[in-house]
Amino acid sequence: MGILLGLRVDQTGDGDAEGKFLHCPRPRRVQGDEEGAGILRLTGSTPTVDRHLTDRPPRAPAGLGIAPAESSRHGIAVASVERLGKRYGRRQAVDGVSFEVKEREVVGLLGPNGSGKTTILRVITGYLRPSEGTVRIDGFDVVRDGHQARARIGYVPENAPLYGHMRVDEFLHFMGRLRGLRGGALRRGIESARARLALEPVGDAVIGRLSRGYRQRVSIAQAVLNEPKLLVLDEPTNGLDPRQVIELRGLLRTLARDSAVLITSHVLAEMERVADRVAILLDGRLLTVHQLAGAGRGTSLRVRARADRADEVAVALSGLAGIGGVTREEPEGGLAGWRVEVSEAGAAPRVAAALCLAGIASVETVETASDLEELFLRLTASRALQ
């Protein structure tokens, strides 16, 4: 059975079909892509298949297809973006962007609004065609080998629409069938997704009655039904409360054990906690790809105390739970300084209390800007001045 992950709809009549996430408020006839995905008719609020999807996508002509990556060794690129460009008329939305996402790696796309993040995701997932450059997923070109590429992607767009009248298990079953899963494969996919996203307690619940956090879990669950090589998430923490953000952060690190993850966000602190590398964008151009010191790192503190108590300060800080490292800084006058890496934000009062219990009066214990924050502000300073 063919796999259908994306639909392209020409809504404006200009011949440039745009991808949609299986959501249509009124009846409409939608054609599948040019590779013969078939016809899907949307009736009311629930899609039904109007014509049987092709059993197999047509093969690419000899010499044109891209061979899939051979292995599953750690470090192999799952997604490769090379000189990607996308124009909307005269406006260049994305200009010459290149980066890779490797196995079991979380890569973040970071940039101000309008920097091209969502456009890049839509090209990668096959919802938009690139104007220039190439994108390959597990070795398959997203234009020439669209079926094979999209079969290896799980996509959660920002504010992903769900069918609120469906129950969770019903929705996952429906989405699995759209992806070509049947019988045992469908059952295993649903069971795995429910377990990984902790959805067992709400399997019979109506989606429209779930909390925002659970609805986001359902969105991610439908994206991992086919065990994708690449999981793509656009602003997944939008609208979540602090507890839900923390829970989602842990889920993303778990999902990264089986898939490469590409994520967008405008929240620097969250990106620093979940990503291994970040690609910083501005006005559609890639400024840099930055290696983070380690996913899950929290923040840094600057501690200053009397220089004659320096050895005691180092001992007190090193023995404190949650401390990742203590680096001595150059003394200023009669004060010594330390840069302290901690595993979570808001640790300054706890560090100050530990020094107080040790009989050491700290002059200053404050959170400092992270390396990523400093880099982002420096690289995007030109936009702020405009």
C-alpha cells in the first residue's frame, strides 16, 4: 500500500501547490503528488479515501535516483540540506542554507520570526518544492524520490490540527492507515507510539477534551507511528505550561534514541536543553551551526567571594549536587570569582545557601548569559538595529 504523508493543494490557481496537514474545513477534492499517490477526498471534517492509493510508487528513472544511506552507524547523516533556496515571487525566503542532521542527534533551527525556519521544514518534509538546492532524507531526494523520502519522516507542524471529535486510539489507527500500515504493523506502531508518548491512560478519550499537553503528545504520536528516520517538530512547546514543557523535553530526548530530530524554537533556554547543535538563521541565511556543550545543560552562575576563602569556596561548590563544573576566574581586587555550571536554571539561591552553611559570605551569586544566548545576540544584532 502506498504511503501518503503530505498533500499539495493549489488553492490560488498559480500552479504552486502547497502542502497541508490533512485538515480541511469544507469538502474539497485534493490531488496527491505527481508521483501517483492517488486521490484523497475530504468530506466534512474527516478525510475518506476516494480512490485506492497506488500499491507502489513508480521507480525513478535509471541514473536519477539517489541510493539510500547504507548503514545505521552512529554519525551517519539522516537529513542533508545543500544550498537550499526558496523564493516566493521576488522575495527570497531561504537563501543557500546547508546543514545536516545525524542519527540520534537533535538539531535546532533558531532565528527571529521571518528568518525562514518554517519554510525550511516545509521543504524538508515535501510540503513545498525548493527553488534551488537539494534535500535528501536517508539518501533519498525529496523531489525525485518523494515517496521514499516522506516515508522516512515524521512531521509535527506548529499548532498541528487534530480531529477533535475522534478518540485517541481511533485517530492513531486512522493516521497509521494513511501511512500504509496494516494488520500487525499497524497494531505494533500504535502500541509503540502510545507507550513512548505515555498515552495509555487516554486511549479512549476524545481528543477535543484533552489538555494542550496531551494533544501535543497525540500530534507527536501520529508522527512516530512509522518509526521515522527523521522527526521534524515546529515550535513544539508553544502554548504549553512549565510542567508540560519539562515533560516534553524529556520525551524529545527519549525519541532521539531512535530518530534524528530537527526542531524549531524561538526559546533559547529550551533549545539549549534539548539540542546537540543549533543552526542560527537570519533573513533566510544560515549564520552558523553551533555545537552546544551538552544537551540537558542548565545555566551558568558567576560567584564572587573573598579571595582568602578561595579554597573553601571551591570545595563547597564541588560537593554540591547538580554542579557540572567549577572554573576559577581572575581575581578582582580582594575578591575571587568562579564560573559554575549547574544542571538547571534558578540554582543561584541554592548555591548561595550552600556557601552560607559553609560559613562563607558570597558577595555575588548571579546567573550569567549562556554561550548560545551571547552568540545569538551577537549574530542577530543587525536585525535589532533596523
